[in-house]
Amino acid sequence: MSQVTLEVEGMSCGHCVSAVSGALRSVPGVTLGAIRVGSATVTVEPTVTITQLLDAIADAGYSATVASKPDAN
């Protein structure tokens, strides 16, 4: 498993955090870590791609960029 940190644009309140959390939870193989206004850190199975994470966030109405790439474990 590896950890990914994303900078999430437009996430400015608790409701936004909840929406992004739900979107990331919908991706099989994702374990939520620290999610707060502006950023999300998740642990992902090797089968999860960055694109899947970014697409899930986009589907929730937000945009994100990768702040740190997955560690190779």
C-alpha cells in the first residue's frame, strides 16, 4: 500500500470535506487518512491509480493536484 497526498481546490468547509471524503471512499482500494480543508491524504492499494482519485474528486465537483506521489512499499 502507498500513501498519496492531494491538494484539493474549492474545499473550504466541513461540507466540502464530507463530499470529498465520500467521493474518495467510493474508490475501491482507498483508505482515508487525514482529510481537511484544502488537502487529503489517502492510503491506496497498488491497483488504484492517481487518475481514479482525481476523477472521483472531480465527480464530487472539486479539482485536485498531487502534492506527493505514492511511496513504493
